[in-house]
Amino acid sequence: MFGELICGPPGSGKTTYCEGKRQFLSVYDPTRPVVIVNLDPANEGVFPYPCDVDIRELVSHRIVMDIEHLGPNGSYLFCAEVMQNEINWLIEHIEVSVQQRIQEMLNSTPPVSTAAASFSTPSFRAPYLLIDCPGQVEFYLNSTMMCTLFTVIQKRLHCSLCTVHLIDAGVATRDLPTYVSSCVLSLSTMIDHELPHVNVLTKWDTLDKNDLLENNIDERSPYLFASDFMTENFDNLWQRQLQRKRRLHHLATSFSIGNESKSRLDAPNSLDPTSVEPTKNQGRLYEYTKALMSVVEGYGLVGYLPLDVQNSDMMLRVTQEIDNAVGNFF
């Protein structure tokens, strides 16, 4: 058995990825029994995909808040404790769902003649788990539930897992500090899970093709590193980004309410990129970002795969990388 632990911050597209991956595998590899598991007790509303195992049947974040009178973070920790204590419930439901999915595939296999049946039998690949993990950090920093669950799944279900960490491309490539913080978040997840790892930049179709941080990307290279987002040296790129932020700030604050002007940028050269000195403008953030960038890029620790869930070529590339990571070759 093989599986993906689909992690990432809230809003990074984990649920959309699960549904897109299920639809893709149904066409790309229909012999692979796919079981989707929801581990987020705070997911609300109707799921856009058929959820085989739903942790909300065991514990719900909203119900915990109402009954226990806890806040959002406290309710997450309460849910994590319940999930850890009832981990056998989760494993049993996964086993049942896997057997049901295999039986469904066997029933949907077209019948063969008696003569041909002796020479051919239906062949299926190993069952495949898509585990939609919660995005809140409380499950990883303040609880051992997730690490315990990963270990139990690997041992009891004999499952090879791969962590798929999703980051919103529109957020990660917005500026250098945000990109570096995304790299650090992915790196911390890699260290915490201690599993084969694939990092993905989701919502690639939402990026502006003229974006400053995107126009130097080589489509032939499978992974994207920090240098792929830097069309110039670090200082020049920092100056241009800071200048762009000042222009946006100028546009946002230069408006009139009645007869009163609200312009706050009184320096005429404040929009000139050559007037920006990185060490004086946001000096601490500049030094810290540059130091982290040198560590992340210098050791080649973090790389990303771009993904648009509606692009079959991108989805195929991500699927192949995950299969290679867990050894799913047969």
C-alpha cells in the first residue's frame, strides 16, 4: 500500500488537490484503488470529493467548541487528543474502505469467457491513500498525534507514505521574504515528518505571466529553486520589490475624501528604485531574508514542483515524482 500525506497551510489547495488527484488517477491509472481520508476535524460543508474515511464522524471541531466551550486553538488540541486515543477507529475504517474499493473495482471489471479466464485474471495495483491533513500548526507543534498516526499507518497497514507539502504559488512568489518563509515552512515539515517529501507550488495558473518573480523559470527543469525566482541579484530585486510596494502604498493612500487629500508620500523620489537602500529600508528584514536565502539556496534543501490541478502534464509530473519517492514502480 502507498499513500500521500497532503499537508500545507490553510487555503493552499489541499482539498482541491485531493479531488484533482482522484480524477487524474481514475484516467491515468484506473487499476489503482484510491481511498481518500479526511483528517481535518474543522472542514465544514459538503466535500467536493467522495470521502471514504471522515474524521468528523469521530470528532468535529465545531461541536467541540460548542460543548466544551473552548476557543479555536483549544478545540484543535482537544480534537487531536481524541484522534490519538481513537487511532484504532481510524485504522479500522481505512482497512474497511480499502477492501470496499477493491471489491468495487472487481465488480466493475467486465466478465470474461471461461476459456479466457484460465489465462487472465484482473490485475490491480497496490491500494493508494490520499490523506487530507489539517493545516493548523497546533496538530504538529503542540501534539504528537500526527507523527503517531504516520507511524501506525506505516506499520499496521504496511504503507509507504510520502509527504506532499502544498504552498500557494500566488503567496509564495509575492516577494522574497514570503518565498523564504515558505521555504522554511516546507523545511520544518520535512524535518518533522521524516518521510519522503515532495514540495508543490499550487494554483500555478493564477500567477501573472509578467510577474517579476516568474519570468526566469525554465520549464524544462522539474524543480524550482530560489535562484529560479531571482532574475537579478538579491539587492537589485529587493530594491525593485520595495519600490513596487511603495507605489502600491502611494496608490492606496493618494485619494480624496471630500476636499481633503490623503497622500502620505511627500518625498518626490520615493518611487524611484535607485533611491532605495536595502540596508536602510527594512534593514533587519533585508539582512535576515538574505541570510536565510543563502542557507536554503546554498545547500539546495528545498525545491518546488509547479502545479495546476487542471493541467494533466503538471499533474503527471507530480505523480511521477511521488511514485519515485515511495518506490511505487509496479
